[in-house]
Amino acid sequence: MGPGNEAAGLNRRIPEAGVALALLVGGLIVIVDSLRVGIEWADDGPRAGYFPFFIGVLLAFSAAWILLQAVLGWRKETKLFSQWSELRDVRAMLLPTTAFIVAIPFLGLYVPGALLIGFFMHRHGNFGWLTTALTAIAVPVTFFLIFERWFLVPLAKGPVEAWLGF
Amino acid sequence: MDEINSLMQGFSVAMTLPNLGFMLVGLLLGILIGVLPGLGGANGVAILLPLTFSMNPTSAIIMLSCIYWGALFGGAITSILFNIPGEPWSVATTFDGYPLAQQGRAAEALTAAFTSSFVGALFAVLAITFLAPLLARFALKFGPAEFFAVQMLTFCSFIGMSKEPPMKTLAAMMLGFALAAVGMDSVTGQLRMTFGFPVLLKGFDFLIAVIGLFGIGEILLTMEEGLAFKGKSAKINFRIVWQTWKELIRHWRTFLRSVLIGCWMGITPGGATPASFMSYGMARRAAKDKDSFGKGNIEGVIAPEPAAHAAGTSALLPMLTLGIPGSPTAAVLLGGLLIWGLQPGPLLFVEQKDFVWGLIASMYLGNIVGLIVVLTTVPWWAAILRIPFAVIAPVIIFICAVGAYTVHSSIFDVIMMLVFGVFGYFFKKLRYPLAPLVLALVLGDMAESSFRQSMLLSQGEIGIFYSNWLVGGLMALSIFLLLVPMWAGLKSMLRRREAGAHLGR
């Protein structure tokens, strides 16, 4: 596991320590907030922080343990979390998904959904324009029929749906 | 025989035309979910749960549980034809299933897998039929301390039996509990960990967590693995089915062993995945021709499948009788019960007879119909998998977003789904188990209230947890299960030190 391996991907220790640190912070937040609402007994029984306090302690303890192990084995860790090329593939999924979700408050679910499917098919699928457009429109329309018409469950809608009169 | 009478009554509930229709719809959706990557039993049911809010609870649970059976069947199709486990519990099926398909014996392997799944499920349903009422009657005597002890047992056995590192299991579980505690405290009405954000008042919904962790997380992982579906095709005809069935009878010993492992792992929350691996390993150890395993031995398909199916099915037993689900999908179904206004637990068997026995009867029917459906429609599902991932991936993301939105019609939930999804990706890659996280999120409030009630009863004395033989026994068993991994860890540490000493010399 020479430096060549290092260059090929992300070493496991960084996400390992990062996730453990995030969990540790989470555990500390739980402890602090439980202390705020009270962990002792009131006249009518245990206060609201009584149970979560233990949870916070256990969470912080286990996270600290994992973090400690990651730090102690920092130099010895040679396993990769992922290859860079694999991480790029993940990013290729994650960024459009994030954009899709960010667009939902403004455009509703249907239009961003069609855009997401269209973008993906065009970018990664080598489909023709017609197939891409038809699929991208057909999927949200099917969902519209199933949810709004059949089960009467309204989904988030935006200006385009309003303009179409729904 | 009270059970037989109740069961017959259940059949009369399940056999109505609309319920049979829901059963079929559920099975088809379930197989589809099982076949597609990123949509599994747990999040498939979670996504469809909001659609059943207005349905009659019996029809709703029949449909949702059939989705579960369908997903259990569907996992085998992708494993055998494509060498891609659609579900974690069908990983062991790929070991011998795919080599069989490569040798042109896909139809045989599929028939064996479906039939053995069916047998596994059938035995598990029989166990539920006769054990569940007994357990429920027994559990009627439980007080809060007993319930907390059972919950404790569930969580400790997770840490003890998990293949993941125990500290990570503990961390994942505690994260689930912590997320469950967010929002208004139901006893004192105080706000916990909301930090002034009104969206956090209601806390985190486990359905959102399930859709994110299992759905989005899985898609990200699949993306990383860069899947290209290149599969074998299969047509099943009656002659092959008949021949395979005749051959299967010779393997009754394997069946029996796998079913027992499966039922045990399902009732205690070991889950379907470890059950399938364990049966595969045991079958291999017991076989005379060990070397043929992994190269296309039909026994390598017969061993894991009934265990996975039996475990998946019997996971409903503790859910119905004690309100403690044995698997993530059972946890989602439990959440469904709460939403439909049914309190899971022993009283369900007294107060909601039609519901419980309708469900149990539908398990028999659903598995029979499921077997026929999968045997006749395999080429179809294989064709669906040939749709390129560039189409399937965004469609699944869209479906997940729709599912997350419909839970509370809240866009914040969709954002949380993405956050959970990213966490799910990291957790999976770093070997944090997701099942205890989900279970803790579902059971968090229940565990807290039974703990607080026990403390109220005893005025804060921890001694209530060993005040009688039942509670004491459950607690002792919990601690035993908790200590097992530590013992194993200690042993391996000593061994390593010994090896190190040898090297030093």
C-alpha cells in the first residue's frame, strides 16, 4: 500500500473520524439539552431529560471510542474508503439529486422530477431526445394520476401546475 | 383448538374480493421493489404507507405485508439471474444461484429458490399461528418493567449478534434513540432538542429516515459500484418445476435446519440477512461435497432462501404480540399500525381479532399466490432489470421524494430524506448497521415511556428490573447477550497479543 494507493482514492480514516466526530457532537448536544430540561426528579416523576441523558452519554461514549480508535490507528490505516473515480460517480448522482430537492419548494415535485429524469437520461444514458423527453414527462404524469386522481393524495405543486389549472 | 377457529375466521376476512385484489397488487409491487436496486422491503413499504392512511386497516396491512413477501421473493430473481442481490438477505443466494444460471440451469435455481422461500414462510406462519396467541396471552401479564426488559433484550441482542463492530452498533442505536427523543416530550410537554425550530416540534419521522437511509443511501452505493445489469434469461415451464420439486424433497434435512434457524433469527431480532448466511454456512459444513458449494450446488440455493423467508415472516411474531419488530420492515409495519390507530402488543389479539387473524390468514394466502405469481412472471421481472440504470436511478430518487413528501405533506421531510440518505451512504460504507438505528427510532418513545413508568412504579429504584424472576431473567439474558461480543473481542485481542509476542521473539 504505497503512495500510489493513496492517490487512487480517499483513505478510510478521514470519513471514519469525521462520522465519529459528528456522532460525538450529536451525543454532546443531547447531553447538554437534557441537562437544560432537567435530568432529575420533579414532584410528578422523572423530568424530560431523564431518559435522553443516558442516551446522550452512551452515544457520546461510543462515538468517542470509535474516534479514538481511528486516531490511534491513523498512520496504520491503509484501506480505502473509495476510489476517486467511484466518488465522482457518487457525486454525479448526489449533485442532481440535491438540485432536484432544492427546486421542490419553488417548482413543486412534478417539474423538478421530470427535469431530474431528463437530465440523467440525457447525460448518462445516451438516449435520443424523444425517448428522454417522453420518459421524463410520462413518469411524473403517471404519478400525478396515481396520487392526485386515484388515491386523492395531493403532492407539492408549483407555478407550472397552477398555469395548467391544477 | 381456538387458534384453528380464529384462523378460519381470518380466512373469511382475507378471502373477500377486495382483499384478494390488494394482496395481488401488494405482491406485484413487492416483487418489483425487491427486484429494483434502492427500493427494498423496508423503504418500499414506507413509501406506500401514506397511501393506506385512508384504507381500512385490515386491507392496508394485507397489502403492505404482501409487499414484504413480494420483496422477499423478488430478491432471489436478481441474485440468480444477475448476480446482484436485490436485497441484503439474498446475498447468500448469489453464491450458488448465479453459477447455476451461468450453467444454463437458471430455471431450476429459480424454482428451487422460490419453492424453498415458500416452505420457509409457510413454517414461519404456522409458528405464528400457534405461538403468537400463547405469547400474547403470556404478555398480557406484563407490566412496564417487563416491557422495558423485552425492549432491552431486543437492543442488547442487536449488539451481541451484529456482524458489525459492537461500538458502531451501539452508536447507530443511540443515534436512533436520540432522534426519537427530539420534539415534544409526551409526559411533561417540554420541548427537547428543537432549538427554536418549529419544524422539529414533531420530531423525526422514522418513515423519512427509512426512505433516506435505505433508498437514497442505496442508490448512492449502487452508483459507486457502477452497476451494469448483464443477466441471464430464464423461462420456467411446468416440467422443470415438477422435476425440481421432486429433487427438492430429497433435501428435507436442509429445509428443516434452515427453517429452524430462520424462525429463531426472526423472532429474536437477528433478521433475515444473518439467518441466510448462517444456514448457507451450516449447509456447507454438513455437506459431503463441500467443494461444489459456490460453483452451482442447488443446496446452496435451498439453504439460505427458506431461512431468509422464515426470518422475514417470523419477525412479525414479536411485532404483533409484544409490539417489538424483529426487522426493519416489520418496524415500518408497526409504525403503520400506530398510524391506523391500533396499539400493537398483546391486547391486539383480544381487541382486534379480525385484524390479527385476517393478517395471519393473508400470510398463508399471500405466500401461495406469491409462489404462483413469481413462477409464472419471471421473464417479465428480468426484462425490467434490463432498463438502463440511467433511467431507473432518477425514477427511484423521484419515487423516494414523493414517498417522503406524502408522509406529512412537508418539504422539510424531503430535505431530511436527503440528509438521511447521505448519512446512510457513509454508515453503510463504514459498517454502521442501519437496522438498530431504525428500530430505535421506532421504539424510542415506547422504550422511554416504559422505562419512566417502571421508574415511577419503583420511585426511582433500579431494583424493579430484578424484582421478579421474569424481569430478572430477561435482564440477565440481555446482559449476557451484550457481553458475548466483548468476550469474543477480548479473546481475539489476547490471541493477537500472543501472536505479537511470538513475532517479537
